[in-house]
Amino acid sequence: MPDPTQLLIFIAAGWLLNLTPGPDVLYIVSHALRSGVRAGLVAAMGIVSGCFVHVFAAALGVGALLATSATAFTVLKWAGAAYLMWMGVKLLLSKGGASAVVPAGVSAEAASVKLWRVYRQGFLTNVLNPKVALFFLAFVPQFIAPGTEDKLTAFLLLGLLFNLNSLPINLGYAWMAGWAARRVGAVQRAMHWMDKAAGVMFVGFGLRLALSDNPSR
């Protein structure tokens, strides 16, 4: 494990990286604005859960496979790009607005199904992005001391710390967006256009992923 100074640098770097807007932040904020704080929090948990998959995959060598195998990287890259663009098109075609919020009369079972869908989509958004696996493979080892005997355990612990460290940021995004949606009427009236803008951005993220090269090459 890194010394205390290196550990603080690792935590600070994680916060800065998670504060940077991207597909994850967009997904969390759009759901919180459209369906409230609870949906945003569930979206954040889905995103973080997907990161845990990449931490374990990178530790088991899947990240190394993606870094060295053009075929493996390309297959996962196109799957992730297709998923992001599908989400974007879905947002572009949705009616959006306040109607997207679960009405008070909807049963608890129906609401839980909706939240499960939000969680699942957030989870898949991360799992199907090979760059997340490559990020962990490139970023985390820099903070493992060369003399560490059990590098696998150190990698897992740092990866878990990074993900837990991201929770306050992601949950904070959800809370702020949900707070704004409840208190600012203009935000609710603009949900239709927010969905369209989010849809365009998701399609853009998907296209950028599809056109990207393996960063390790």
C-alpha cells in the first residue's frame, strides 16, 4: 500500500477525476432532474457497481487482455458504443418533462421496477465501457509501492478505495440535481429539452467511444 502522503494524493486525484463531467455524471444528473433525488442516487449506485466489476476484472487480468488484444477491446468497445447511442436515441425519442416523474398514484412495486431499470442501465453504462477497465489498469498500479509483495491485494484495496471515494461525488451530483428539480419550476418545464440535450450527448459519447483507439497502443 502507498504511504500516507501517496494515499492522500490518490484520494485527491480520485475526487478530481470523479468531478469531471462525463457519461456517468450525465446519467446521474439527468435521472435526478427527471425523476427526483432517489432516482439519481440509484443511478449513482449503478455506476459505482459497474466500476467494482472493472476493478475485479482488471485484478484478474481482463484489463490486461483488453490492453493487449485488439479483438477483445474492439468487441467490448462496439458493445459499449452501441449501448450509449441506444440510450441517447431513447432520450431523444422520449416525451420527457415532468411526465417522466413517477406519479404519486403509482404502486410501490411499479416504482421499484423503474428504479431497478435505472440501476441496471447505470451499471451497464460502465461495464460495457472498456476504457474504464483500462483506466483502472493504468491508474491504480502507479500507487502500489514497487516492493509490495502482494500486489493483487494492494490493487484490489486501492480499486475499492477509489470506488468508495467516488460515492460522495456521485451522490452529491444526484442530490444537487434533485434539489434543483424540486425547487426551480423552470427546470421542470425544461425537462423535455434536457432529455434531448442528454440524448445528443450520449450519442456523442457513443460515437467517440466507437471511433477511439485502444489507448495502450
